[in-house]
Amino acid sequence: MLQACLNGARMRDYHPAVPFSAAELAKDARLVVAAGARELHIHPRGPDGRETLDRVIVAHTLQTIRKAVPSIPIGLSTQWSIKPTGKARHEPIRRWNVLPDYVSINLTEEDADDLMSLILSKGIGVEAGLWSISDAERFVRLNDAKSCLRVLIEILEQDIEEGLKVSNGIQNVLKNAGINLPILLHGDEASVWPIYREAVAKGFDSRIGLEDCNRLPSGQIASGNAELIQATSNLV
């Protein structure tokens, strides 16, 4: 499964085609699905272009994208830094009345276990974001670990050998704990394409998009999300 991560926290100085509004996200959603993406990961934005978990904005964003690509699962980020930030994020999430198919929860964040329980209680799937071996060790001890949709192994290391070492270490922790959830493996910036190849080689899901990189495997700047997704077809 190839997931498209359309915007993240990126601003237009990173790439002029980063989608902010619901309409822009819906337009990109159509293009990336046509290019081969089978899921979406997005960060809804407010009128100021900044990430938000506001109930009204989340609902409008999800409804707009679902109208454009009705059969495609949509996931949201719950990152600590998104307004209203920190543990205060739980309140707007409790108020969501239009729900994403899943959310990503980073185990590096102190409220990950409480947020996971809240999300699962609303019937939303959880991607458990693991950035390190210590994140994996924390995850496997959680009561809700096996109730998650998948494990999201996020390799932030820019050195490829170091990134692969972290990825393999996380996988070993999961295996030793008997966690057999699906794995989505992806990189960041310089590691995106090497880690994508590793994911394909291991039969894992992966993701590509402007949240993670703005360059094609050739090193050229991509025109946007759709070209990044399309580039994966030349690597398998």
C-alpha cells in the first residue's frame, strides 16, 4: 500500500505546491490517487495556513476530500506541536464529529498512551509512529498496542546505514514482543527514496509526498505530490 503524505507542517517556502486549504488538498488527492496512492495522510490547516485540530476545520477538510476521492482512507496527524499543542490537543479531538479513518500518534510524545485510548474509543484507527528503538520498547508495553491499525516506522536519520539500523532494531523489538501488525516504513528528506526501496524489498507499506521530501529519485525538485507518487512506479 502506498500512502500519500500531502503537506505535513511544510510551508510554501519549502515547495510552492504544498496544499493548505481543503480544496487544494482535495485537488491533490485526486491527482495522487490517479498516480497510484491508496491512502492519504494530511494535516488540516486553518485560515492562517497553520496546522489545526479544530472540529469545524477537520470536518470540512475531510468532507471535501471524501467528495473528491470517496473510497480512499484518510488519516490525520495528532502531533504534539499542532494547535492547541500539548495535552490540550485532546479536547478538540474529543469534539470531532466527522472522523478520519485513522490518525498517527507518535510514541515519542508523553501523552501517546492516553491519546491512543481516546482515539480508539472513538472508533478511529491508530498508526503508532515509532521513531526509535526506545519508542518501540514503549509501544509494545501498552495495553492498546495490538489494537492499532498498523505500526508506522519513521526513519528521520539522514545517514542511510544508520537509518536502516534503527529500522531493523524497531522491527526486532516488535517481533520479540509478538506484535504482528502491518508495518508502514518511510524516510525523511535524504533517506526517503532509499527507505522506500527498503520498504518495497521487505513487502511493507510506505508513503511518499511533500511532507517527507520535495525531490525525485533523480535529485530534481518535483512539480508536486502527484509527480512524487508517480516516481515510485519506476522503482519497483
